[in-house]
Amino acid sequence: MESLIWVGAAVSAAGLGGLLWCIARVWRARRAKLDDERMRAVLQKVLPINMGALFMSVIGLMLVVIGIFLR
């Protein structure tokens, strides 16, 4: 079950990387001072990636907890 912990940690780290990418993308868009329409377009593209990254982080943490319980 130790492998389940490591797989969960890797999935969670990938999700965290996705979240950091989303933060950086929106931050760059804000610094560019885009108009409302272009900012909405950026946010609409980032939102599904953000939700997927958050989902991956949660699933990864759940795998870690399950691996610890089954150990």
C-alpha cells in the first residue's frame, strides 16, 4: 500500500502544479490590464483547468489517506 501513498502524492503534486499554473496565468492577465471582454475570455479558458487541477489534488490526497489507512 506504500505505492498507493506515492501515487497519491504524485497526483496531488500534479494538481498543485495545475493550480499554480492557473494562478500565474490569471496574474499575467491582470498585469496586462486587459479589457473586460478579453479578461473574461482568459478566465473562461482557465476555469475548467482550475477545476480539474483542484479535483486532481483532492483525489491525490484521498489516495494518500486511503494508503495510510490500509498500511
